[in-house]
Amino acid sequence: MQRLHRPDHLLRDLPEATTLIGDKGYDSNKIRTMLLEQGITPCIPSRRNRNKRLPASKRLYKLRHKVENLFAKLKDWRRIATRYDRCAHIFLSAVLLGATLLFWL
């Protein structure tokens, strides 16, 4: 059975970026080469079972918690947590509105 949301499918259409900060779930040679081909530097810690550990900036990886905190705060909004909106563009509007309000509050 094929998984619908594989990380390499999601990474194909990334916007302009210089670095991608990902967790250990994104640690694969396929994903790393795909990012490097797009000119994106991966900041992904190596999995425990990887034979050769690859370097990742600990200072940069610590910034990842800010994004995780934003998603946690957005999920406090019932409309976003339960995804009431059927259309993706309306849902995106609600997320952007919520993120803007959280930024200013």
C-alpha cells in the first residue's frame, strides 16, 4: 500500500529557501540529495541507526521549536484544529489570519 504523504513528495515544490530544518524523520539519503539539488542546505540530525553520522547545526536546529510552538498555538483555535473549512484556500486564510494575530498579541 502506498503512503499518501511521503516527505519526498512534499519537498519537491518548496519555495525559495536556503536551509531546511527537519526532524529525524526526514533523515534519508534520498531527501538529502533532493534538497541539495534544489540548492537547499539540510539541517537534519542523523537517526540513531545511521552508520555514518552527518553534520547538523545544533544552534540552527534549536530554532525549530519556534515553528512547533506556532502550530501548537494555532491548534488552540477550534476552526483550525478541526479543519472546518472545506476549501484549502479558506483554510489557509484562517491559518494566516491566526498566525498574524498571534504575532501581534
